[in-house]
Amino acid sequence: MKDLFSAKTALSVLYFAAGMIILGGIWALVSKISKNEIPNPQATWVVFKEVMHNPMQNDPDYKGIGTKLLSSLGRVAIGFGLGSLFAIPLGLIMGSSKIAMKMVNPIVQILKPVSPLAWFPLGLAIFKDSPHASIFMIFICSLWPTLINAAFGASHIPQDHKNVSKAFGFSQYKYLTKILLPFSLPHIITGLRLSIGVAWMVIVAGEMLSGGQGLGYFVWEEGFNGGNIAKILVAIIIIGIVGSLLDKCFTWLQQKFSYAV
Amino acid sequence: MSTTTIAPTTPENISSIADELLEQAISSDKSIEVKNMTVSFKTAKGVYTAVKDISLSVNKGEIITLIGHSGCGKSTLMGTISGMVKPTSGEVIANGKKVTAPGPDRGIVFQNYSLLPWLTVYKNIYVAVDSALSDKTTAEKVALVETNLKMVNLWEHKDKLPGQLSGGMKQRVAIARAFSINPKILLLDEPFGALDALTKSSMHVELLKLWNMDHREKTIVMVTHDIEEAIFLSDRVVVMNNGPAATIKEIVDVPLPRPRNKKDIVHDPVYMTIHDKLLNLLIDKFSIDD
């Protein structure tokens, strides 16, 4: 922490501020051109403060932005968690076995590019319940990056490491815990980082479709239907900040689990 | 041992019993026997024969080096002894048993150290001991790791990751790991190839020190392309022909007394004769043509 106030940090803060000012300038300009159809930064700031007033309000008829955010995060956590629990073992099996790779990979290639929106009605048909349908959608969409990265990791274990295992007679369990998992872990975390990004993108779309809950609903119902464009902008800012914080968490994990060779 | 329980001793069979006992006595001295072994690989361009019809026997406690140009099949030959490579024909007997797979009776030191980068020095050795000597108690395993790490003077570095060590230190960890499972045969595949000359020299002395401490009972087979290294360490130097289908060109004895001294040995006339001989066997041209 001692170099927090170093010249380098001060300079980055300065550049950040400069970037924000330029963005704010463009925003204000767009707002002016659209004759305030798009609210300017000051007007948005007023709405932001209004939205942030009592954010944890949790009444049956109205829920604050914080409550909505938590409900969105909760659904992301469940969908992403289930997706990862499924994707990591399957990816490792794919990476370790050529047969499994040949069986599963074509399916992955076909299902991966399917739009999240296409999965939602299927989830609705299966679960007859829109919150479960959005979790299903997140599950399916956040699966692929983790699956592919785990498979990549497991299939790229250097021959040297395999030789060690052979030479000293590692058991299957020892090979799994001392070679396969540690080697694949950085790749898995990269996959998780991409997956949480996808999950966070998908949740907004899901909640717009399912209605009633979360940030997506806030954007659609209170923002667009309520004719309050400033609320859409506020939601975009909050979604962006939370998304980048989630990404930061996984970047931190990535650094923690990388090792020098 | 069934031969010793044969019933009546008659003049007819007494000589055959003697023969068999003699053969047992001799073969128990043999640590490694390679018999008419050929190794071929299937490649995209057809069958590639790496080594052809090789026979070689190594005595218990002997240090032997395999020397030759790159790609002459010395690592392949070594691989068949370790069990990593399967012979296409012929067989390898190590410690009286036919080699079919790698086993803890043969310790391997790899060319590129092959330490697991996510495990500390200590744990790298411990997992190997834990796997290879699974019937020992935890206390015994811990003691083995400690003894061997202290032997290579790396005890104070036991909590470091391999990435924090120099090349020489990494190779000492690899050697300690191979010694700690106490194999009868130690196989070293160009172990010092990546080290600088000074580190290499001290590693030679350390290796011989470890071998001495173990009462010179371990058989050591080492692949190298360094003539000085081969002479300083070995009892016999196996010179290989160039591949494909490499064979043994000649086996050169090194009758220098042990312990050998790195500094004095180079002035020994015997050393110089062997050095010249190996050089002639390995190199065709000594200067550029006029």
C-alpha cells in the first residue's frame, strides 16, 4: 500500500479522470443534440441519487435498486455455480480422453453459438416458471467458456509432468490432485472469468423477458415503460460497475493461482 | 532357488547344479541386461527404427554412460530401461525382472528436471516418495525427504517453488527425488546438459558423493554428449553409432581408480588416451578442409 500515492498512481488517476471528462463531454453533447431526449449527466445524477435513496427497500409493492441488484446477483450465482459444477468436471474429462473429446466437442460447437434468448422459452417450457427459466438460461450460456478452457487445460498437460507421474508410480488420485487439477486450474479460472461475464450479460436479458425481478426488470419497466430514460442510464452504470467488479474478482483469483515455471 | 532342493546328488547332475549356481551368482551381479533389443516407431513416413539389435549388460554398482550424437537413440535405449519406451523386439531385464513399465526400483532424473511447478521443493519429493514407497509410514517418508534434501544441501530451500530456484538447484532437487525412493538403478537422461560448466563440475562431484555415501551399490546409467563428463563419472563408456537403426559402436573401459579428482585426472595419461579415443570415435573431422 505504500506506493499508493506514488507518481505513477497519481498519473493513472489523472488519466482516468481525463477519460471520464471526455466521456461526460460526449454524453452532454449527445444529450444536447437529442434536445434532452437523452438526459444529460447532471439530470442523470439527480435520478441516480433518487434511485440510491433507500436502496435496500424491500416492500411487496416496491423493491429498491440494491434489493433488485442482490436478486439478480443471486440468480447469476446459482446459474453460474451450477454451470461451473457441470462444466469443470466435463471439461477435464474431455481434455483427458480423446474419445470423450470426439463425442462431446461437436455438441459443444453446435450449442455454444445459440443465443441466450433462444434458451429462455425452452426453460420456461421445462420449468413453467420464469425465475427458473432465467437461471436455466444463465446455466446454459455460462457453461461453454469454462468447459472449453478446462478441456484445453487438461489436454495440454506437458509430457514432462506425465513422465513424473509414470516414473514414480502416481495413483490415479494423485495424478488428478497433484498434476491434472493444478495444471488445469489457471485455465479453469480463465474460463470462469469469461463465464461470469457471459452470465452477467445474460441476466439482464433474462429478467427483461421474465419480468418482476432484478435489474433487467428495472431497466425495462421503470426505465423504458416508465418513460424515465435517466433510470436506464443509471442501470447501465450500475450493471457496468458490478460486472467489472466481478471480473476483477476473477482476475485476482487468476493471479493468485498462477505460478512461475 | 528351486535348484538347490534337487534330491539326490549324482555325478551326472552335480556339474549342472554347479553351472546353475554359478549362473545365478553371475546374474545376481548383473543389474541391467539388454538382450537383442530393437525399438521402432510408427511415423507418418513409415516405420522408423531408432535402435537396432542392441545387447548390453551392466553390473551392479557400475556407472555407465551412453554417449553419441543427437538423435542416435541413446535416450531411446535409456527409455527402454526405465520402462517409458517399449522394445519392439528383444527385452530388458532390470534387477532380475523383465521391464514392462516404469517402477520404483529404477529412479529417473530427467533432462529438464521435471519438477511440478506448483509444489514446493519439499512436496515435490514427498509426493514421489509417497507414491513410490506407499507401504512406508508417514514418519518414514518424512525422514526420507529430509535426509535426501539435506544431502543435496537444499533443506533451507525446502519451502521454495521450483520457479524460485536456479537450474543447478532444480537438478539437485530432481536428483534428491530420485535418490529418496532408494532405487537400485539410477537413470540420468542428460541431467547436466542445461547447466553452465562450473555448476556442472560441482554436480559431478556431488553425484559421486551421493553414490559413495550409498556404498557404491547403485547402478547408474547416464546419457550424455559430454566426453569429459563421461570419463570422469563412468566405469565404462558406451559409444553409439548415428541413427537411424543405431547400434553400439564400441564400449570403452575407464580403468581410472576411484575416488577420482577432477583437477588431477585430466593430467593422467590413461585419461588422455581414453579422451582421444572417444574423440576419434565421435568426431570424423577435426578441422575445416583446406
